[in-house]
Amino acid sequence: MLYREAGQFKSTYAEDQQIFPIRQDRIALAVFLAFALLVVPAIGNQYWLGALLTPFLIFSLAALGLNILTGYAGQLSLGTAAFMAVGAFMAYNFVLRVPGIPILLAFVLAGICAAAVGIVFGLPSLRIKGFYLAVATLACQFFVLWALQRFGWFSNHSTSGVITAQQIVILGYAFDTPARKYLLTLGVVAVMALAAKNLMRSETGRAFMAVRDMDVAASVIGIPMMRTKLLAFAISSFYCGVAGALHAFCYLGTVEPEAYSLDLSFRILFMIIIGGVGSILGAFLGAAFITLFPIFLNLASSWVNEFFGVEISHAVVSNLESIIFGGLIIFFLIVEPQGLARLWQITKEKLRLWPFPH
């Protein structure tokens, strides 16, 4: 009875087209953001803020970028980690080589550089799609990492290959603690997630979905294939580039090519498969699952050892994690292709009718 829009009349077109038309959704979102902004930094310890919540937000942003390309525009990509690497290294170089540049501007410019790389490697999408496009973006993954290691300019000719990221200072305020880095990451991710939500409701977002559903029909009704596909690659790569910059500056504290391996690209792909392809919420749900599930397995193994006296080695837990991830991906692809986001949507629909018959 609490989750129902009865009596919430819309008197203008703008009210009818709100992102969250139901008042309860707006209140829940406001409460959730207030809790994440005010309460979590106060009660969270260094481990939770620095090792769990900050990477969760960063991977959510990267998954959101991949979801724009794969979920909404229908272009399969396996080069997400490469675009994150471009964002991380270019943010480092902008701060290093442009004295006095604001760090947020460096993040934006790094995202633009990643978008440019995304456009270049998105050109094959004009002729190929599906598995062949995935192979083309896989080439991007290997080429970008090779270039970052081959040309010393990107790493400022560092001999170790691991560079310490510069300190984050905004308007004279240093973000040098896990709580402050978490708040910065939260602010950037919230703004970009809202922008993505609005983008998918715009003419551009509808063009993306038309190309995804049937590109030939979309071309017939006048949607330009070249501009739409390359724009999808550019926006997706921009999101991944900003996520890479945050990953280097707010999470790792270092800039290194090894952090953006092919394994990371597959992990982000798994996030949108489990969370929900073509869903903004699905990127966050999938990132939460992939980030928190290994911790739950480790806790479960310690509980089994404590209560039943059975010791489970870390190797078994690691292998079990891979087995469960693979099984869940197969399960969601067969049973619920739209992932956890669809299950949440079904739950809300049932709440709107409860306690009346469905």
C-alpha cells in the first residue's frame, strides 16, 4: 500500500516525463543519496571506504559506460579496460604536463582522449557486428596496453612501470583520505549516472536503441548509422576513461598498465550481464555483486570453519568463485537475460498491486 501512485496527478508534460514519476521513488533516491553522502563516511572504516565502496562506484561507472555501448546501442565490446587505461594515463599526463590544471578538468580531458580512441576502434562497427566486432575491440585492448608500455612518454619514462598518481586537490582542498576520495567518487558517479539516465530518454538514446533492435530498419527510417554508432563508442569510452582516471587516482593511487588487463574487461562485461543489459540500475547491481560476492565467499568459508570445523583453502574459495560466476552468467542468459535489474522491476510491479490479486 505504501508503493503506489494513486492520487499523484500530473498537470504538466514536464511532470509526466520526470525521470522518477512516482513520488516514492524520488524520496527513496533522496534518502539513499543522503545516507551515502552523510552517514557512510561517518560510520565506514578505512577498509570499507577505500577497498570496497570506492572500487564499487568506479566499476559501476565503467559498467555504465559499457552498458551504453552494448546494452543500449547493441555494439559488443571487449576493450573496456583499454579505455580505462587511456583515461588513467592521460589524466596523469595532463596533471603532469599542464601546470595548475584543475584535477576535474584533467579527468574530463582524459575522458575525451578515451572517447577519441573509442571512435577510432569503433570504425569497424560500420561494417561488422557481433562476434567480429568483439574481436576488433579485443585488438584495441592489446594495442593500447602495448602502446602504453612501448612509448615512455605515457609513463614519463619511468623505469619501474608503476607511477604514483598525483595528489587530488580541488579548490585548495586535498582529497587525501579514503573518506574524501569516496565522496569525490560518489559525486562524479552520481552526476554521470544522472546524465546517462537523461541521455537514454533523449533522441540520441532512442536512436541507440533503434540501432540495437534492428539497424537496417533504423537506417530506413532515417537514423544515420555512422554518426549513431560512433557516438555510442565515444560516449561509452568517455565514461570508461573517467572511470579509469578515478580508478588510478582515488583507488589504486598508482598508474600502471597491468591494472587494466583483459581480465578487467571481462569482469565489467560480467557486471552488465548479471546486473542487466540495457539498464542504468543494472550497472550498479552487477558491480555490487561482482565486488561483494568474493567477500561473502571468504566470510562463508570462515563460518564453515568456525561452526563445522572444516577448513576451506583460499585456492578452493577462488575456484568456487569462478565456478559460481560462470554458472550465474549462464543462468541469467537463459532464465532472465535482463539480469538483476529486471528482478527488481518485477518486485516493484508486484508492490504496486499488493495486496490485490495479480
